[in-house]
Amino acid sequence: MRKSSSKTLQDLASRIQTQMQKAFPDIDGTETFMQLYIQHFLNGIPDQDLAYEVMKLSPKTLFEAVDSLTSLESCK
């Protein structure tokens, strides 16, 4: 799933969360679920160099990932 130019990061995150909850209902709310969620979210970012920089920061929550991504985007 990729972020389109007309969608926000929150839209992407919401779509991924819905799909993840359907695919992995037994692990929803666990640390494993959150790590998969973050990984899929970052895979959906068009600028994979930016996504890689966020991944190197090892965000523990989606909020941290979005916050880091937003900060790095503003520095470009």
C-alpha cells in the first residue's frame, strides 16, 4: 500500500491499520503488531530514503514514526 500525493500520512496509517487488524487479529495491540504496522507504514512512503532514515531511528510507536518522518521531511 502506497501513499498517494493527495492522501495524508494519517490516511495511509489508517488504511494500513485496518488491513493489519484484518490480517492479524490475534496480535492486535502487541509490540509485534506495532512493529509490523510501522514497517508497513514506512514501506508505503514514496521516498524510501526518507523511510530508511526513520527506520534507523527505531520508532516504537506509529506516532514516533510519523513525527520523525514529518521532521525529516521539513529538513529536506
